[in-house]
Amino acid sequence: MKVSARNVFRGKVAATRPGTVNAEVDIDLGGGDSLVAVVTLGSLNELGLAVGSDVVALVKAPWVMVLTDAGDVKLSARNILSGTVKAVEIGAVNAEVTIALRGGTEVASIITREAVSDLGLKPGVAATAVIKASHVILGVPR
Amino acid sequence: MKVSARNVFRGKVAATRPGTVNAEVDIDLGGGDSLVAVVTLGSLNELGLAVGSDVVALVKAPWVMVLTDAGDVKLSARNILSGTVKAVEIGAVNAEVTIALRGGTEVASIITREAVSDLGLKPGVAATAVIKASHVILGVPR
Amino acid sequence: MKVSARNVFRGKVAATRPGTVNAEVDIDLGGGDSLVAVVTLGSLNELGLAVGSDVVALVKAPWVMVLTDAGDVKLSARNILSGTVKAVEIGAVNAEVTIALRGGTEVASIITREAVSDLGLKPGVAATAVIKASHVILGVPR
């Protein structure tokens, strides 16, 4: 598999919490980094996801929001990933920002140029990547 | 908090409708404008959202769809926000369109240049912003 | 209705599977192509969706992920649409890729330029469009 998503996170299932319709899946990305995904119960079973399973989590960069000074707010999104800006690549309207999490995982986000400037994003600045659990697509090897 | 999302809507919770797993939250944005968000029951409780709570609703501009001549269609999305185009900023492939709702709230959308031309979007034109309730991230001050 | 979404799929409802809160809707796009959407039960009823109903499915191009060599992976997303690249239009940071499915339906995706190069996307190449069922907005004529 090759995929257009800038974020292809490889990890292991750390926990699953099946609900009535959906299930939450905690993914250990190594180094202490982790990600939560929500998938349907049908997908959970079809993919055979259980604790310890190898899993790939796919997240398109435009689905990642970036925060700074995140300490004064609580958000409904499940993935609030603190780290440090590693790189900023500026385009005409959009920019791609890469945030390195503490455990070494890198998260790519596409945001507007204006937001890069408003938030003062540049390498070394503390920043938080926000990802809704329902925006994560999970995959397993066949 | 500073956030990359072009849409940072500040308002008050007008109603909550808890379901089995998720809850719908109606947000009064002032001036008669409103927004519906869907969050998990867990988030509803963790954020302490109740009628009258101050809340911030975050929506990335690429998650906002734009319609014109919307009168002849019914859509499954919960937020169908009618207004008038206030500004259009054109990039190489994409464009940012700002729609002013009747109550004064402004909604930013990133769509393709081609769509701007197809829909004839320019300041003063009537347009509708469409946002899925599940694409809204809610936040509250800590 | 005119809409900014690059993907406006017209079809007929082939099946509905109501759950507790949400419902899955299978849409026959003709030529053997199909799409699955998840909407709330409220929307299902409000739109009057039943087998045979005419329906429009709207999907913004940035919500579509592109895969190649998809044979070795199973994904949680419900729509895994195999086809052939028909066109690639390159911008400064992003690119628009059009994939023609076997039945003739065309799917537009916005991905990064880098991904176009990594995946070797060009007309004639086999590629797969991935769309989460919850990212599909349904519409019906009033």
C-alpha cells in the first residue's frame, strides 16, 4: 500500500472499547505517543483488531488542526497531541506544518498561510495537533 | 488558545440532546445565528457543557461546503447556513470564501477556484455554508 | 442547487440499514459503482430516503484519500473505490487527481503534490479512492 495521506502512523492496538455501534481503539505509536480512533463495530471485527494487533492509522493533513497556547482550553476532540514544530513549508494559500511529538511521532497538518503567521509557527515553537478520533482511518495487513 | 482553524465561533450552549453515545449541542452565536455540533457523551460531560455555558466551536475552512440556489434541495448535514458572500480570495488551486450570515457571524470556506467560478461567487451574492455537525470541535475555557 | 464540492454523485438508494442513532445508506451510482453513506436516523426520515429514492451524494475533494497497491491492506473506511487515474492537475502545494471507477463514475481528490509523485499518479495508473461513509453528505430534491 502507498497512500496519499501525509500521516501514516504505524503502531499497535493498546485497547479497544466497543460501544453499541462504534468502538474506540487506542493505538500505541511508540515512545509514549498514542492516538485514539473511532471505527464501527463492523470494521473492528472485519479488521480483526485486538490488543497487540499491528495497525496503521491514516490521517489526511487537512484534517489536522493546530493550536498554540492550548493550556487554557479543553476540547471535545480526542487527540490533543503536544509537540514542537519541526518544519513549515509555505505555499500560495496553504502551508504544511510538521509537529514532532514527544515520543518522536511526526504529525503533518495543512493549514492556511495566515494561520502560520497568526500562530507564529516556526521550527522549535511548541504546538499542539488536534485530530478528531472519527477522522482516523485504520488499516491492517491482509 | 490560538488555533489554525479559520472558523472560531464563540457562543453559548442553547440546548443539549444526549443520545446513547453522542450528544447534539445547539450553540447560539448571537444575532439569531446558530450552529449544531455532535460530540460524544464523554466529551459533553468532560467539558461540562450545559445550557448557558460559554463554548467555542472550531471548524476548519476545508470542512465547509458552499452552495448556491440551495432552495431546491434538502441535505443530511445539520448546519445549512444562509448568508451573503463577503470576500473571495483566490489562490493557485484553492480559494477562501467568506460568507456573512444574517446575524453577523462569518464563515470561512476553502474550496477550489473552479468552484468559485462555477458558482459565480463574489461579494454580495447569496450563498449557503454547509457544515456537518460531526465536523465541529467544541472547546471550553479551563 | 450548485455546490462547491467537486464530487456530486447522483444515484438511487439501493438499501438502508437503520441503527440506533445512525443509518447506513447504500447508493447505486450506475454501471456497478456504489457508495455508502452514514447519516443520522433523523436525516434519513427527514429526507424521506427509501430504496429507489433519487439521491445526491456530496463529497469534498480534500476528504478523499488516494491509495495505490491497495491489495495488501484492509481499511476501516467503508468506501474503497478502485479505478484508474484519469487526470492530474498540479498546483503549488496541492494537486487534484481524478479517478475513473469501473462503472464510469469519476471521483476527484485533492492531495499534496508530494503524494502525486510518491504514488506515481498519472493518467492510466490504477488507483483507489478512499472515502469515509461519515464524510458523505446526502441530498434530495425538495
